[in-house]
Amino acid sequence: MADPEARDLEAPERPDTSRPDGATSRSEDRSVAPPDGPATAVSGDGAGPSLPGRPSPWRRFVGSTPFLILVAFVVAILVKTFLIQAFYIPSESMTPTLEVGDRVFVNKVAFGDVGRGQVIVFENPHPGAIPDRGVVDGFLHWLGEGVGFAQAEDEDFIKRVVGLPGETIEIREDVVYVDDRTLDEPYLSGGAAACNGEYPATEIPRDSLFVMGDNRCNSADSRYGLGFVPAEKVIGQAFIIIWPPSHLGGIG
């Protein structure tokens, strides 16, 4: 009878499935990533790999320079339309209060009832024809008006309010009278008052203003040419000089 232990020793050994070069078996190869690197996830719409942490095209546009320029344009439009607008002083009619080349801010939103002595900007009471600039050029010109680097399509004016609706204005021998009382004008300098001239006693219409430039010797205003200014033409009150820096300050 054969020895059991001997039979165990004589039994053939199980073949070694390991490869001599250290490679794993075919079944083990299935769990190993392909040689060209790890696989990437594919989006369900087949558009390509989804890269975590990469911003969307919309987010990239929001942070771009064109978007910032667009926002600046929108803000400029809103500010110019409803709040504050800059104006360029083209003539000497308001010297010495305002010099040629000054740029002023005009308050629109807080501008209530017009008061005597205020410096106001208003549209031309007798507008002329407006040139056709086209859509793009017209829009850029409009923006330029808002920052004070372009003049309006139809000239705007800046003058000081002298007479209010319903009052009677008169100038006799260079003296201004309102409702037969002498008007005190501390903002005039030098011999400006000597050029007030003559103006017959006239009642100002209920919806209009009588305006004059501080440079009475060189100002086309309600005395000459402009006539009464309808209240609806008033754009706002000039309240500060913003340029040049040497003139920076409030407007009395």
C-alpha cells in the first residue's frame, strides 16, 4: 500500500501563471488603465470632455474687457439721462464766473423749482436743423456730449436766471428792475452792469424764464435774440466746475 504522503509529493505541481517579466495575467490586465493615460469623463451630450474648474463661456465674457466697456456705456447712458451731465463752455458770455473751455456738471435729478440767481443749462428755444450723423456716429456723439467733450447737435445755452414766471422785468439806464425793485447782482464784476442796456417793462410768461449772461457786454440772452426761455427747455442747474483743475469749484 502506497504511502499517502508519497502520493502528495508525487502529484504534479500547479503551473505558475505569473510571467517571467513581471507582467500580470490577462484577467488582471482588465483593471489596469490603458497605456496612454487615465480616461476622462464624457458629457452626456457628446460635446467632449468636461474639465472640472474651467469657467463657462458666459463667465469668461463677464470678466472680459468688452463686457466692462459695455457696462461703462450703459452706466454713462443712465447717468447722462437721469442724473448728471457734463457741459463744455464755448463762449465768453458767462465770464468771469465761467471761462471759455471750462467743463461743468449739471444736476438733473435734484433740480426742482428754478430760483433766481441760479446758473442753468437749457436747450435752444429756437432750434435749427439737426445734421444726420447716422446711427453709430450719432450714438458716439451723444456719449461725447455726456462727458463734456462734444457739443450738442443743436446748441445748448448756459445763463443765469434773472426773472421768474409772472414777474415784470425792466432795465432802465443799465439798472435791472424786477417788479419795480432794483435787482441786487453780487455775481457781476467790474463794469458788467454798465452794459445792461435798456429793456421795456414786460411781464414774463407763466411758463418761462428771463435769463442773462454774467458778461453783460458780450452775451446773447433774453435781452437780445433768445427771448423768454420756456421752463420745459431747462436741462438742469450747473453746480460745479470740473475742468480745468485750476478752476475746480462750486458755481455761486
